[in-house]
Amino acid sequence: MNEKLSDIFTKLLDFHTTADLLSYDFVQQAVLAAALLGLLAGAIGPLIVSRQMSFAVHGTSELSLTGAAAALLAGIGIGAGAIIGSVVAAILFGVLGSRARERDSVIAVVLSFGLGLSVLFLWLGPTRAGSKFSLLTGQVVSVGGSGLTLLSVCTVGVLVVLAFVYRPLLFASTDPEVAVARGVPVRALSVIFAVLLGITAAFGVQIVGALLVLSLLITPAAAAAQLTASPLRAAVLSIVFAEIAAVGGIVLSLAPGVPVSTFVTTISFVIYLICRVVGTRTRTRRRVPIPA
């Protein structure tokens, strides 16, 4: 095991191999896919944090695994199956769990049923262990040209819809009771946001896997929240952090051949720790009284 770790660290410093791999088309497509996912995750992440929907992200990503496993069993595109599974799950969460006090229990009920189906589909499916493992840990280099096109179209679509509903959605996220009183369609916005979240989570599963999608959808936004209370600045910082984690993770994983999710989660966590330290020190300095 120590030899394996030593080999990984040695290959991490092999910049020549990394540069050579980056010259391949499929690797460039993978990097672009990671960049698009970072943009999506960074833009939607602050709203997830403000709406306290981290558990919903976990549930949606796990149920995108159900859709992907069903697609693998049926012999169709895993990406399309993941999107269908996550969107269906997100709509269920949005409709059944619109009330904050019911949200966690609804997610737990749907999640447990969906994971049970995932186990069945994976057991019935083909015996390609690599395909099954990639659903859990991600396999960004398999995105391909068609997958990249689908991701590009969905990225544009999600960002356009998010731009239209951002202000009322932010209002409904920060103060839902007042939003309802002002006539804001909170329930409809919850469903729309759930669908956007489902699409983003589905692509996240392809990059970092169902088990670790939180590292892109939650951690960058949580890190940004440590530095600023401004929604706009938080969104910008979240996108920057998500891009660093997604693109940096895939570039670092090339030479050693380690799963992308390992580096993505590590980079995200390091960014969060740094932001937490900086944010704590900043808040402490502001509370210190200035001597007369």
C-alpha cells in the first residue's frame, strides 16, 4: 500500500505525462465537461445552501444512480438515464417536500426506495464491474462528444431558467412565509428549482459519482458563504471554487490514474477549510472594539 501511495505522489509530479494526456481529444472533452459542471454547480450551489437542501442533493444524486442503473440494464445511454432518474426524484422532492418540516422525511422515504431499485438494477445488469463502479465514483473521461453536447445544452438551459427565476427564488429561499404573503409562487418555484437541481446532480454523477456529488454542489457554496453574505459575491466565489475543484481534480488525476472524485473532493475540502479560517478571522477582527 505504501508503494502504491508513493507511486501516486511520484506520478502527480510527472507534468510531462499530464501534458501529453491533455493533448488527446477525449481528455480535452473531459476537462471541458468538468468546467461546465463547475459552472452549473457553482451557480446553483448558494441557493441549495440558503434553502438548506443539502440532503436533497444527496437524495437526488443517489436516485440519478437509479436512473443510470436502469439505463445500463436496458442498454441505453447512462447519461440520459441519470438525468431522467434525478429529475423524477427532484420533482417528487419538490412536490411532496415543499414544507420544510416534511422535506427530510420525504427525501428519506423516496431515497430508500430508489436505492433498493438501484441494487436490483445493478444486480440484474451486465457484469461489467467497471461500468457499475463508475456510477458510484465517476468516470469523466467517458463523457464523449455526444455527452458533452448534451451537457452544453443543459448547462445553457439551466442557467437561462435560473436567471429568470433567480430573484423570486432567492426571496422564497430566504423568507418563504413573507414570499407567500407577497404572492410569490413558492411551490412552483420549488418544483422548478428541484428540476434544475436534478439536472445538475445527474451530470455531477458522471463526473464525481453518486457518492461524492456533494463535493461540487455543496462544498464550494459553503466555502463562499464563509467569506461573504452577498448573494452575488457568494455565487461568483462558488463558481470559482467549483471550477478549481472540478478542472483541477481531473487534471491532477490524469497521470496517476486515480479516480477523479478523489482529487475533486480533496480540493473542495481544502478550499472550504481555508475559507473557514479566513472567514473566522475576519469576523473576529470586526468584533474587536477599536481603542479610543
